[in-house]
Amino acid sequence: MADSLSSIPMGERAGVRGPVKQHGRPTLQDYPMPTRPPFSTSRLLTRPIAHRGLHHLPDRPENSLAAFQAAIDHNYAIELDVHLLADGHPVVFHDHTLLRMTGIDRPIAALTAAEARATRLLDSAEPIPLLEDVLALVASRVPLLIETKSHGRHIGPLERAVLSAVSAYSGEFAVQSFNPLTVLWFRMNAPHIWRGQLSSAQHGVPIRRRTRPDFVAYNIDSLPFPFTASGRKSVVPLIAWTIRTPAHLDKAPFHADNFIFDATDVVMARLEPMGER
């Protein structure tokens, strides 16, 4: 992954060419883009971020509207995952297959939007939500951290679908990905959107000048790490993932500006609902 940017000729990076007209057709960057404040002003650095929502109860599965509503009720920021459905809609779901969360052995990418909404998560009444459903629910009340699940060189379709979904959203959000090509796509095609690079010691550090992430999200178990320490000195904010234990809670403030947490009982016992800021 760390060498994926340099190994692909620029003309072959589907959707990552930025303000270059192809056959006379404008790319996304030919249109005016709004300006943005620096990421240092984001509430994603001041509110703990609920990993896939607050889903520590049976009626609140991960990445469900109920889990997101619970996070809103506690005034936490929300982290979520998105894949692309067969009909082009971005869907909020973590795994590549439905098996773990629904018992159905089928790729998430094979579903349509109607099928996703008709599929229930675990033993709950909660459907698999589309990104547009989550945006409508959150309605700017808390910040969102959207992880895109594009892999390898096949980028562009999911990123465009996410950009379309958030284009009219007035709330605070950022995108992040393990794939540096996705981070580069957002830099070239939607530079007004905050973008982050997910990584850990086992993934290497695929941070390059071309992607210029606004923040790095790094595995708490891989901290401290020399790169992240030098990055913080260079004012690159760092978000630690995923906090699951009291030891993680104790460690995070020394190495990160904020953290993404799972709503385990031991973590929730230490966290209090956030007041308005």
C-alpha cells in the first residue's frame, strides 16, 4: 500500500487526475469549490468519536441508525464505514459480506438500496442504512467521520458516490481511508473536504506529499511510533483508534489529539456524555 501511488502512472489513476480536462469534458475540480477552515478547528478533535455509533446494547447493532442516535444523544462524534451498492448508492456497513451482521452469505456490493433497507442487522429491527439515511438522521448535530472502503487501484466510483451524497450536507464531517489513492482522490477532486489517512505499524505509513492528509488516524496499539511523533510536531493532528480498554484510555492523551472508541462497558464507565461545546 505504501508504494501504490508511485507505482501507477498518473494517466491510469481512474478519477484521481484533478483539474485535467479529458476529451473536453470538465472534471469535478473545474467547478468552484467552497473554502474550508483548518482541521485544527474541527470538533472531531474535541469530542470522542463513537466507533460505528454506540452499539453496546442488543437493539443497537454497529452502523445502525439506533447506534447513531445513541451517539447523538450522548453528544459524541460518529465514525462509520461506507461501501458501494450494486445500484451506485453508498451504504453504511463495515464488512465486505453480510454474513457476520445478518447471517446471509452474500457480498454487500451485490445488494441494491432497496434490498439493503429491507435487510435487518443481527436480531434487531434495524435495517442496513444508506449514507443518505444517516445524514438525514444526524442533521448536523454531531460531527461525522466517514471511512470509505475502496481497495487497491479500483477507486473513483465509491468516492464519487460519497461526494454526491455529502454535497448538500451542511454538517461537519471528514473522510478517511486506509487507501492512499482514496485520500489522493479527495485531495484532487474535493479539496474542500477534510481527509485523513488511516494506518498502523502493520500497514506501514503510506503518507505522501501528494495526498497531504489533514490528519492521521493511527492504531492505538502501534503508538508511540516515530512517524506519528514527528507528524504531530509538524502540526498534523492524530486520532487514535480503536479505544477498547481503560489502558487505551490512559494511553491516548499522551500520543493523540483525540480517539475513536468502542462502547465497551469498561470504556463507557469512564466516559461521560459530552456537554454542548
